[in-house]
Amino acid sequence: MANIPPPTDGPTTPFSKTLDLTEWRERFGYSQRQAAEAIGCSRGAWAGYEHGDQPIPKYISLAIAALSLGVGR
């Protein structure tokens, strides 16, 4: 019988945790406003994602991943 790994909670999305956002922003030297402008959301929305006040939408995570790879700069 094949050795099948146990199921996981599902795929993880990059930049889906608040600490990920803060580390990414600081690594690129962005203020919250600059990070928000770079990914196309308001500064208030970015602050909410970064502080955990609201969930990070998948499209925001993917936009950050794309910027990290140099797409759209």
C-alpha cells in the first residue's frame, strides 16, 4: 500500500498573516501608506490587515507576492 501523507488544512496563501505584511513592508522600506498605494488599497485598509482588524483578502496576498517578484514595478 502506498504511503499517503495525512491531509493538511489546505494550501497556505503567501502573505496571509498580519506579521507577514509587517515584515514585507519593513523589508521593502515602505510606510503603511506606500505599501497600500503599491498594492492598490487604502491606507486604512492596509492598517486593518496589518493589525488583524480585518482578514487579508486573497487578492491582497497575491498582489504582495507579485510585487515581491518584481511584477508591476
